[in-house]
Amino acid sequence: MPTTTMTAIAIRNGRGAADALHAVQVPRPVPKPGEVLIRIHAAGVNRPDLLQRAGDYPPPPGAPETLGLEVAGEIVVAAGRWRVGDRVCALVGGGGYAEYAVADARHALPIPNGLDFIHAAALPETVFTVYANVFEHGALKAGERLLLHGATSGIGVAAIQMAKAAGAQVLATARSADKAAQARALGADIAVNTTTQDFGAIAKDAGGIDVALDMAGAPVFEATLDALNPGGRIVYIAALGGPVLQVPVMAVMRKRAVITGSTLRPRSADEKARLAAEIERVVWPWIADGRVRAIVDRTFPLAQAADAHAFLESGQHTGKVVLVV
């Protein structure tokens, strides 16, 4: 590492549209005790990055102001169980759109055999989010049915595969016939084109749902609750269609329904470390035996981060968008 600076992607004037992203030279981060320094080869692009760019999701205290929540690369300063040269993917608090990033050593995971850096970079933020919300907050079990809104998003393609690997059934919704077909190809038992079909009626005809993972919010709440089986759980990780719910409390009581949700980034370092250990124990074997694959739709060079954001915002993608460093 001959220099003490690096290229990273910053937001011009602190917030703006996709074209506000631009490359800057910033000091290379210095890891604290218990942290590793990673030479980044690829970084995942996620919807929280779009929110931060728009000024709606500020980084938590102590996190870098630059974007990026998941990376894959090589260890250049080691800590914990890691050694220099180890290939890892990691969840980071920010700063992943760069040539180097620091990560808590406990938040890094070994890159599964057979995966390149690009596909490994598509895993951490997505898999952590799905595992925490579907399997912990949602308590999805084998034999239950998961309703998944946003089937072909980065979260969606991972959730379909992870739910099927755990022995659950999946009813996925999408906004076109083509995306519904893609969801079926990924393993969804039922895929609904919501532009022409009533997902609520189809869900009830299929026997109801036990867990819903929802990124849409208000527009689908009533039908989702109506299709929920007694004791069912609705888990929110976003509200892209509207953040305010009109909740019929008596219906919630009759169904013994649980309405919950979470964000990942503000969780404590210890909590993320616990999640990382669980994911390595449960999900990494699914990746090793091919039941769960990292789905990458398109890659962009780091310098074209603005184009990557614009593409993600367009909704054309199936799976993840990744920056190549």
C-alpha cells in the first residue's frame, strides 16, 4: 500500500439524485483494534445507499460518510481469526464504495468456495437482512408459507432461495409477467403478476400465509393481513409504496397477528457479530451445496456508481447490482 489516500464515492453537496455521486480522494481508513482492513474488489449496491444519497438515511455515529454497506476483497491488515491475504466478504457500516474499507473482524465471512469477488459482494447486506427478518423476526419454519413482496429485488431473490432451502413454501409477487416467471425460476412455488392478478385471493386459495416479508408498505397491507393465517407475522424492511398503515386492530387480534420490522445498519456491533456467526452456521452450507446462489444482474466500475444507482432505481434488475473496484 504505497499511498495513504484512496478513491471513494461521495455525494456532492451531501444529498441529491444519482448524478450527485462522484469520485473523490480521501484518506485510507486505519483499522482500530478488532478491525480488519480490506482491499476491496467489489461492493454491493443496495436501496439503503439510495436513501442515504437522497438524505433520508444518515450513517450512524462513527460510520463513514461515504456510501456502501457490503464488500468483498482481501485482508491487508488482519485481526481476529483472519490472516493477510484471506478472501472475505463483509458487512460494513459505510464506506464500501472505495478501494479500501475497515470492518469489524467479526462481521467478515469467508468467501464460499467457487464464488468470485463480484458474487461474494452481493451476499452480506442481503443475507443478513433476510436471515434477521425472515428467520428471526418472522420465525419462518419448514412447511410454512412465506409471502414475499418484491420477488426479483436483491432481497427477493435471496429470500426465495433461503426460504426454500429451509423447507418453506414461497408465494412471491412481482409487477410483470416476466418478473413473475423469473421468481418461479428461482424456486417460488407461486408467483403472482400483481398488474393482472389478485395476490391476496391467490394466497388465500393456496391456504393462507404464515410470514410476509414486505418492502411495499401501505398499498399491500390490507390484502396481506387478510391472507395471514392465525399466528402469522408481517415483517417490514421498507415501505416503498407508503409508510403509514391503517391497522384494523380487531382483525389483528382475531388473527393473533404480529406486525414487526427492523433495520440492520444501526444494530450494535455485537448483534451483527451474532448474526454473522448464525449466518455462517446456517446459510453458508446452503451456498456451499448450491441451494442458495448469489444473483448478480449487472456490474458497473466504481467510477460509474451514479449509473449503478440510476439502474437500481429504474427497477429493471433481477438480483443485485455490484460495483467492481
